[in-house]
Amino acid sequence: MRALGALGLLGLLGIWIGPLGACGAFGAFSLWNHPNRTLANLAKLGFLGTIGLATYLIQVLN
């Protein structure tokens, strides 16, 4: 799961490719086993990265 935190770097591509900015939410997956429970709960937001990825794919396919 920590390797999925590297997917948060896709969010940096959002500077050039708009929908990929939302893929930065994948970086939240790296917090899944954080000792602070509040930060660990942020890992649930990692699934929001799929919205950015889906939006990007729709944009590319059209």
C-alpha cells in the first residue's frame, strides 16, 4: 500500500493535464497505517483519485 502513495505524484501532472490533478488523492493511500488515527482515516480519501483518472480517460477517449 505504501507504493500506492507514489501514485499521488500523478497529481503533479495536474499542472499540465487538468483531470490528473485529482489523481493526487491516490497519495492518501500511503497514510493507511499511520499511528495517528485521524491521519489514518485520510487514507479513505485515496479512492477519490479514481474520479480524476476516470475524467482523464473520458477526456482522452473523446
